Amino acid sequence: MSVSKEKKLIRKLESHLRLTARQLLKFDTEEEVLQYLVDSFQSRFECDFVGVILREGDYIVPKAWSGGLLSLKRSFPLRVDRCAPEIFQQSTTNDDHSVDSTCEFTQLVRNEIVKTWFTVPIQDEQSTYGFCTIGYLKVIPLLEMEEIFNEFGKDVAIALSLTKRKEYEQMKMMGIEFISKNLSLNESIENIVEKIVGHAGRSTKATFAGIYLYDEEHNYFQFQPPSFGKLWKPEKILVQENYVLKEYFPFLEKPGGNELTVPLMMDVKTFGVLHLEKSERGVFTEEDLEMLTIMAEHVSTLLRNAYLYKNEREQMKRLHSLLDYQQILIKKTIEDDDFDGITAIVNEMFNQPVLLVDRFFRVLSNRSFPIQNIQENVDELKSVIQSQGNQLDYYNVELFIDDIYQPFSIWKINSGRDLMGYVVIGKANDNLDAFDQLAVDLVRNTYSVQFIKQKLVLDTKAKIEDNFMEKLLDEEIQEIDKILQYANHFQWDVFQSHRVAVLSVIFDENSYDFFEQQAKMTSIYEELKIKITNYYSNILFSRKGDVFILIVPVEKEEPDEQEFWKDITENIQRWLHHIFGSCYGLIGIGGKTNGIDDYFQCYKQALQTLNVLSSDRSMKRYAFFEDLGSYTLLHLIKDTTEAHYFMKNYLEKLLKYSEENNINLFQTLRVYLEQNGSIKKTADKLFIHRSTLLYRLDKIKEILELDLEDSDMRFNLMMTYKLYDLKKGKSSLIGS
């Protein structure tokens, strides 16, 4: 080609490029700019393909393409770090050997049937966007136009920058217009979130957009549905000790990756985030960040108010529900005498298993607890409470339910200062919000009211029983009609054969003073009343003075009366030990009644048996009147003048001397008689020296003026002691 023709062609190309550059400034969108660029190049230079390759993050991708060679287009995207940096900085050609031979782009072009190609970088002073590539399937001469093409690339870059700014401004205006037209305070938070994430996702070409709101009470970010696209992150993102937001959202206000997060703030306080994601090769730009930041600023107040309104509405709904449940629970305490109805409502309130036990860990009511292993769970509750102490208001425990361990909370139920029982709810205390806590308090109060109601009923019943016992055990039966009326109230057949027994509680003499013991007796009576009523049906249990009365239908003793009373005695010892520890019970069991006039006589027999049992050293805890042997006969004469004479002239002399001289001759004589006059056995039994015993025996002979070696006299004295036991009981004895 001649020099003149070459210059004309260069001027023509230069003119076309300038015209094209000016035209590019007229377009409003990136897509229009790039498409005009490739179309004008192909039509003017009759090339076989034209492509505009732009950077997106770590990759280059064809953003516009004209002509053939689609196989080359389909080879993209390519990684930026695998392409020669020269193609982004200067024009290159197929004859340019300065380009690195490992460049993936140049390798792709050379592997195709392209004979002639060149690239034009698209960059300005601020940004490098990529490059434009032009190719021919035949060999054509390339003119020396590198400088012209580089300048043209700068013009294209300027056009792209202006277009991006126009697009951003337009998008920003559209976003503000969208917010003002489509979002309203009257909408639900779900509708507001749907519109926000939808607009954010479409504007940034994201595959996912969603909002997380921070829950201060539970210290986590909670996903707020709905979302734009599918959520891959967890619905709850727990905030640990580190409160740096970037630890949980690494792309916080950081473009250039396939994720982008912008904070939602109100009064300089973050209450949530707008989080977006793209496919693996997608990239969020600075413009995306700027647009989303402006959008977040405009919607934060609206979103926060909607969130608060939603919470307030939900709280009002829960409060109304709680008030409704309160009415139902109050109604249950009025209508029902037991706890099952209340427990059913509590189970419905929490939608969790509920168990109610009394202070002795006896199951009172149960809902959704498997029956087969309920005792193991109760034992575990007891173990947890005992190990942590009884001072706590609640306890957390894991129980084995439905083949897995599940968290439960144990709550005390008090009536004033008195512990009444425990309610167990299938929810750990850490997982209870303010309304759940309020619901727990309501439930505890309701159970407490029901316990108080039962106690009032029991107290009223106890008073009736006490009156009934007073009249029934009177020596001369009066007001038979009253007695029958009381018996009818208890649905109790007074004419049926019964056994009358008397229980005495013996304290460790050094444990409590008199007034403390009286207070303990009242508590013991209340505890035993509940236990005996629950464990033994049809047994009347009442208090008369310092002893407790048990009246048992004889048929309850069958088939083995000894085993029956042994079982009652062992249970009472266990309950007493659990209540106070330093006490035990003695039970004197009288005879069987055949009619209403027999109750007093059987009661007296029970008292006589208790007196004998009190002085017995064999550690027996119960005895039948008919098994007392000689005592059975002696009780018939204990109130006679002769019996009184024996006790006054013999035993009372010893008692008086013992008290005045601080020497226990009364007990010494008793042990001597019990050991059949054996000096050695008596000394061993009393833990005294033989000479001391002999001195005491001489003193006894002197006081009583009796011969203790006379077997008949020893027998008479032994009978006197037995009469004394029947008459006075252990309370009058002097300690050994």
C-alpha cells in the first residue's frame, strides 16, 4: 500500500473512532454503549468478530459480542491472574511477541482459526475496565495505529464511567422512588422485607438477598423472611463474646467479592444487616455498595419501626393469650379438686411435657411424660435438687424422654414460706423469654392456690375428724347422732370392725426444747396426715393431745396383720426421718371393735400398749395389746387401790430419794429385777462397778425395808414396775 493511501486510511479510521467515541457519550446504559461499540467496529472494519471483555472481580467475561467465533466466546470466563497484564494496559496484536506466552487469552485466540487480531485496552486514569478484541479469519495488514487505539480505549472507558454513573444515579433515583411509592408504615414487616430484598437483589443482579435482625435479648442475628433467592446461611447467627460484625459477615461494606453486607442502623446503633450473595463468579461493585448503603439509610427507620410494631403486636397477642389462660386456670381451681386439669392447660401453654410432684417427690399430675420411666425421672429431679441445695428458686436438668435427653426446668411452688411441691416444664430456663417467665409465674401461682385450697379442705376435714375422734373415743358415748353424721361425712362405717392404734413421736432429748418440740409436732402431724391419707385409703388419722390416733378397718389388715402394721411402722419411721431426722415413732395397737361402744376401750388398750412399749429396751417400734402377756392382765388392776398402794409405798419412795440425792436407785432396782437378781449382769447393764451396785442395793433395802433376795418379793416388785408403766408411761421415768 502506498504511503498516501495508508495516511488516508489512518485519517479515516481516526475520524471513525472519534465519531464513535462521541456517540458513546450519548448512551445511558452500559449495555447500549458496548453494543454500539461492537456493532460499529464490525460494520466499519468488516471484521469477523468483535468482543468487549470486561473484568468482574477475579475473572474477565465477554459483556458484548458481534460476529461469529462463538466457540471463543464460550471459553470465557478466564481468571485475570492467568492473562498477561499487557492486554489491560496497551494495544496488542497477533504479531506482538512482548505478550507473555502463558497468557490464556492469547493462547485461546491463537488456537482458533483467527489469522489477524488485535486488542484495545479500555482504561482511563482512574479505572481499568478490560479490553476490546477484534479479529479476522484472513490475513490483513495492521496499520501503525497503536496510539490512536489507546486513546480510543480511554474514550470508551470515559464513556463507560459516565454511563455507570448515569446508571447508578438512575438506580438511586429509582430506589428512592421505589421506597417512597411502595413502602408504607401500615404494611407488615414481611411485606416490607419482601419489597426491600426483591429490589436490592434485582438491582445488583444478586442470586440472594435477605435481612438479618439482631435479637438483643438472646444475642443472635435472626433471619427475617422472606428472602430474594434461596437462603444458604443459618437462620440464626449466634454472637459470641466477639461483637465485631465482620466476624459474622466478612463482606461487610466490602465490594469485590460474591457476597456483600450493609448494616441497618438507627441512632448510630446497628439493629440488623442487608446481606446479598451472587453466584461463585459474580462480583459486587463499589456502585452496588453505594446504592445499597443509600437504600439501607432510607429503609432503616421504616424497617425498625415495622419490626418494633410487629414485636409489640406479637407481645399484645401473647399477653391476651396469657390473660385468657389465666382465666381458664382460675376456673380450673374453682371447678377441680385435683391438679390434672391445671396440668393439661400448662401443657397446652408451653406445648411441652409437664410434671407436678409434691415436696416428697410423689407424682401428683403428669402430661406427656412417658409412664414407663417416670420414676427414674423423678429420682433424677430429687437428685439434682438435693445436690444443688433447696435454696434455689429453679433448677435446670436433662431428662431422658422419647429415647433422648431433653432440657427441663424445675420450679418451686410455695405457699407463703412453705414449700408445697415442684412443677417440671420441658423447657430450660435459659430458653424462656420474658413472657415465658411471666407464664411460669402464673402457673406457679395457680398451683399454689390449688395447694392452698386442698390444705383448707384438709384442715376443715381435720377439724371435723378431731371432733369426731373426741366424741368417738369418749368413755361414755354421747350424741350418737353427731357421731353418725360425722361418719357419714367421711363415708366411713363406724359399725364396721376397726383397729385403734396410737402413735407417739419420740425426740432426741438433746435436740429441741419443749416449745420447739410442740412446733415440730404440729409440722409432723401435717406431714404425716398427707402421707398416710395418700398411701393408705380409709384410715382415719387424727391428733389427740401429744399422740396421734389411727383407726384402721380390720379388713385392711388382711391377710397378715403383722405385715400390715410392720409396713405402716417402717413407712412412718422413714417419713419422720425425712421430716426431722432426730426423732422416731412408737405405735401401740389396741384391740378390735365390735360396736360403737368399743372404741374407747380399744383406745385405752392402745395407750397401755404404748406405755409398755415406751419402757421396753428391745428397740421395738410397734406392739399389739394382745401380745403384751402379763401386761394384758395388769391393765385390769392398774387403777385399783391395791395397785396404787404398791406404787406409792415402793416405787415412789425410790423416785423421791433418787431426785433428792441425785442417785438413780429407781432404775437400779428395775434393772436388778430384770436381770433376775444377778449382780454381775446388773452391774454390766448399768455400766457401774460391782461395789457401787452393792452399795445401791443396800440403800434400796434400807429405804424399802424389804428382802431383795426373796424371789416372791422380787416378783411383786416387778409387777409394781409393770403397773407403773401402764399407769405413768415413759414420760415419768428418770433417765438411767
